[in-house]
Amino acid sequence: MTFHEHLARRRKALGLSQEELAAKIGVSRQAVSKWETGDVVPDLNRLLALAEALDTSLDALCGRETAESAAAAPGEPDVPPKKHPWLLPALCGFLAACLLAGGLWAWTWRNVVPAETAQAVSTLPDTFTVSGVRFSSVSDDTVAYQFTPSVSGDAYIYQITFTDPEGKSAVFDVPCSGGVCTGTAALESGWLGYAVTVSVSDGTGSRSAAVAKNLNFSAGSASWFPLTE
């Protein structure tokens, strides 16, 4: 069983949704979805966080069955004992040690190199802008939105954040197609004067841009102060 298959099976066995698992390890639901489809592989830090959140070992999460689990599988024919039963556990332990050492080395290197070199691993540009921002009312507590980000592609994850005057924020993942992002947001009330921010992430770095302030809406109307063209 591959990593992404084991990840999806373990999450479902624990009764967790993709949103709940994402909240446990501090990523978006779309990131979990991409891991489970095999489109993206998480880094070592997120692998360790996934193993802890799913209450399993790193070996099991990566699909390496132990001798005990193989023996417990029903309906399989008996096989002769291995001549060197210690070899597989030793190999697994060696690989785990290599992964841990590699992770520690990467963390140390990232913290000692100049900031501009560390940022080079991200595919995002230094400047992120948003244009074509539009809002329209769906109901007294739901608003539809549309915007065009300056960077687009399947590798990026977009989010929109609505913050009320008391500092309470509501964050939504945003689907994008053809370079244009659209969606709806259910909020507590349409007349709180929200500040709106859009962010993009490539799994390594993120950028954000303030797009509007004093957003108010009700059934049939919406008004805001634009912060973009």
C-alpha cells in the first residue's frame, strides 16, 4: 500500500474528515486532499505531524508493514520463517534514522543560510497582487466573491479571510479555474464592515494581499472600499 492510500485509509478509520485532519496539523484541507491523491508528497516535518495526529508510526504511515501485522492478516498462506528475521527491522530503523538526520540537517541549513537563499525554495514571486475583486450578496449572511490573483496554477492553494472590527476572522479555501477565483462565504452578519485579505501558498511559502475593507452586504446589495485596482 502506498503512502497516500494508507493516509486516506487511516484518516477514515479514525472518523476524521479532511478538514479535521488539516486543522490538527495546521494546513489547509486542499493540502490534505493533494496528499491523499498522490499529487503532492509532504515534507518530513509534516510526515511526523501526520503520524502523531493519526496515532500511528512513521513506518506504518509510509506503508511499511511489520512482521507482526503481516502474520495477523487472515486468509494468507503460511510462509517459511525468514533466515534473518532481524534484517527488516534493522533496515527500517536505519531508514528512519536517515530520514530524521536529513530533516535535522535541512532544518539547521534553513536557519543558518541568508533569508534570500532560504526563500529560493518557494515558487512564489516576492510580490503578490489581486485584481478584479467583486462582491455580491447571496443572502443577509452569505456573500459571493470573485478575484484574479497575479499567480495561478494547480500547484497553488488560495484562501480568503474576512475579519470583523473586533478582530474575529473567518477563513475559506477558494477554488480557482482559468486564473479566476470564485466562491461564497457564510458569515455571522453582512453589516459588520469586514476587512478582506487574499493569500496564496505553494506548500513552502505564502503571500497575502489586502483587497477590501468596510465590506457590508444584505440581500440584493453589497458595498466595500477597494484596496486594489
